[in-house]
Amino acid sequence: MKRIKLIIALVLCGFSLLTVSSPSFAAISNNPLYASGNTWHFNIIPYLWATWMKGDITVNNRKSDVDITPKDIKDAADSAFAARFEVRRGRFGFVFDPLYMELSSTEKNIKIESTFALADISASYRFFSIPIGGFNGGNVLAILGVVGGRYWYLKTKLSSSLFPSVERSTSWTDPVVGISLRYYNGDKWLYVLSGDVGGFGVESDATWQLRLGSTYMFNQYFGLRWRLRLIALNRKKSHLAGQIKFKTNIRIYGPSLGFIVAF
């Protein structure tokens, strides 16, 4: 019985070390990306994303391959916006990460205008904070659970002097769940590996995402963030957009570089 009580005590002690709050850490408490206590933390991160798109799109049973490079987007872009907004308080975090592009081109007297929008909206909870190299080492591995949604929007407009303009659009939101591993190295560096899965047949058949990257903070307020991001979408069931049946199987990926404003 004493041995069992000792084992239970050791397990509870180990669990308390894993879930200990951040003020017990030394250098990590000065990392502006690690939220501790009841203080609100905000990050605004505008970024540039060199985007590749590969896959296929089927419209009214007519299948077309998609193979778009960053140069294609640069040449056709009328406007674009990408930014990430983060709010953290203690173990909880909230993220809004929108991407918006307006593209246009002219082929044989027909002007094609396309609008594409993608936005991740999620909430996270930090389950564990594991000190690496002791509590005073300043290095911490954090494990977060993530739940949220991924919003998609597509619009295409065809216009010409030969026929009236035609415009169609479609949008939907996929539920997603995921996990994020964050390694805080002192008060300057953060390394992130995260992933999520979603869709589950609610709207899309499946969607998933992987992120790998690092962040360096110059001081408490400004820093740089690099990310390698891959998003996949598989929508096999027909979706009625106006009178258009729409299916897609596509991957969006590439590196990004952002500037962080933290407060």
C-alpha cells in the first residue's frame, strides 16, 4: 500500500510539473510570445506568402488541372492581403488568419476576374508546458490543442463585349481540430510544428494543414516570423453555386515571411 501511495504521489508530482504555470520559468517569462498569468497579449502579423496551387477543379462535370505558381499570381494580382491576428491570455489563445486575393486576366477578348479568400478561425488551449534543461534553463516545450473552422470563398466573373457578364460564387466553412507543438528558446526564439484535420463530410470531404516555422523577436514589441505552410482540400460531393456544380481536389503551399507587432 505504501508503494502504491508513493507511485501515485510521484505521478501527481510529475503532472504538476508538466502543467506548472509560466511564472516558474526564468527567461521564458520574458518571451513576448509566451502568455502567462491573466495578462492579455496581442500579435498582429502581416505577411507575404509565396503560394503554389496544384490539383484539379471540376465544374459541371468538366475537369481542369490547376498548376499556379507565385509568378502567375504576381502577374495576375490586382490586390492581395494576408495577415495573422493572435490573442492570448494564460493558457488560452485565439487566432484569425485571413488570405484574400483578386486576380484578373484577358484571353481572346474575354476578361476573367477571380476572387479567392481563405481564413482560419481557431481557439487553442495549452495543455502542457514542459521545461527543457530545468526550470531556469529558459527553454520550454508547450503542447496546445486547437479547434476552429476554415472558411473558403471563390468567385469568378466573365465579361466581354460579345455577351453579357456572367458571375458565380460559392463559399463554405469546414470544422477543424488540431495540435500545435511550440518550443520556446529563451526570450527571443519560438519554433512551431502544427497540424490540423477537418471537413469530416460536413461541407468538404476533407481538409488538412501542416505548418513548420520559427519566430525571432528583436525586443518585446517587434519580430520576424518564417513559416512553411501546406493546406489541402478534397471536396468530392457536388456543391451548387448558383447553377454550377463544383468539385475540387487542391493543395496550396509555400513559404511565408511576416513582421510581428506584439503588445
